[in-house]
Amino acid sequence: MAAALRGKAVNDAQATRASKRLAISGGAAIIFAMSDRSDFDLTPILPWASGGMFALIGFFALLIASRAGGAMTYWIGLGIFVASVLAIFYLIAKSSDHSS
């Protein structure tokens, strides 16, 4: 009887911890639930996500260059913008390469 109660208490404690993790993680629970699926693959989303990040970096670099106090900050901002545009063009070329 004591072992059965102890087992039930352990299961209840594990369920409580799991529900707290779900409550704390919020929307991330969907990602963890989907990660158990063997056919779920994030590979097609990664170029879009990295392209969006490069676009944001380029935008902020232009903002930095436009409000530059000196020549060095201006050129660094423009350089980062050009690098992010080239990175986006590389992602476009890589995704449209049908030679394989």
C-alpha cells in the first residue's frame, strides 16, 4: 500500500512539473510537441529566417549610417548594409540553384 501511494505521489509530482513547464514555456510547448514528429523539418524555413535577420541587420546598419557622427561610423554602417545585401543575394542564388 505504501509503495503504491509513493508511486502515485511520484507520478503526480512528475505531472505537476510537466504542467509547470508547459505553463512557463507557453508557445514553445508547440515546438516541443512537434519535435517528436519524425517528419517535422525546419530546413526549408532556415533560409527565410536568416534572410529576415540579414534584412533587419541591414536596416539597422542604414539607421546607424544615417545618424553617424563621424566618417568611421558612416562607413561601418554602409559596409554592414552592403554585406547584408550580399548575404541576401547569396541566399537567393543558393535557393534557386537547380543544378543538383
